[in-house]
Amino acid sequence: MSTVRKRLSPEESRDLALEAARDLLIEAGPQAVTLKAVAGRIGRTHANLLHHFGSAAGLQQALAESIAKSVTASVSEAIARARASDQNPREVVDLTFDAFDKQGAGALASWMILSGNRDALDPILEAIHRLVDMIAKDLSGDEPALRKETLHLVLMALGDALLGEAMATALGLSRGTAREIATDSLLAAPLLGGKDEQATP
């Protein structure tokens, strides 16, 4: 594999490294996201990445922040579309579940917790918090229910990314059952402007 070096701005170099780190995360799991592997992938030196991220933990935290920004932007747009058109919230569920599964956020989060790098989860938690605050502006009094529903959705997505396939198989259920349950929950939640059938006036 030939590597063509070209002069990049510090921001371009950092973005290129994060793109390579995300590719490695999806292809081979969080243990593959090392400074050496990322440097090799983009034709840069280990010292260059140390300059940008400080350490492997710093790289993981920056990757978590990058994933969180991308995911919450997509989810917020999907929620806005769903609430504006009364469409089925399955798009919101799929984006959230895919973020933790196909985009590697679940594996990365688990790896950081197990390796003791809990601080690296902060960008994901902060991004979710900002998303909830943004949605809550339109809900007038339903914010506590919104926070509970967000917690429910995120924990379901994380659990499904880590154990969903094995659990569904063990219980004789289809792989998409967890997504169906999450969708049904959102249909009755304030997240998309729905009404709780059991609420009392």
C-alpha cells in the first residue's frame, strides 16, 4: 500500500486520524484503535498523533466525541422530521441503534469502561444531554418523561449492540425485536409529541 504524504493543516490531520480511527473501530473493534494503527493507516508518525491527541486515551475520547456529534445531529434531524410529519418513529430508533451497533459506539463505550477510561464517555453523555435539552424546548412540562424515554432508548440501543443478537437467538425472537419494542415505546412518548395512554388529566 503506497502512502502519499501531503501537507495538511492541523485540523485536517486530526480529522483524517479520527476518520481512520472510526474505520478501525468498525472493522476490528475498539482494541484495534491505537495510535500506532491509526498512524500507519494514514501514513503519519506516532509522534504526530501524540501531538494531536496526547495519548491513546485522548484519541479514544476524541473519537467518542466525533461519533457523538455525528449521531446526535442525525437523531435530532430524524426527531424533527418525525414530529413535524407524524411519521413512525422507527427512523429515530434505527439511527440510535445503528450508532451503537454499526458505528461502533457501543463497543467503544464498553471498551473504555473496562479499560478504566470512563472520562472518555463524557462526550457521548454530554451530546445526549444537549440533544434532550434541544428537544425539551418544545415540550412544555414533559421534560422528565422525555429524559426517561431517552434513557430507555439509549440503554436499549447499547444493550442490543452488545448482546442483542445472542439474546434474541436464545429467546427464539427475531433480531429486530428490540427495535420493535423501542419503536412502540416512542409512539407513546413525548419525544415525538405522542401521548401516554395511561396518563391522567
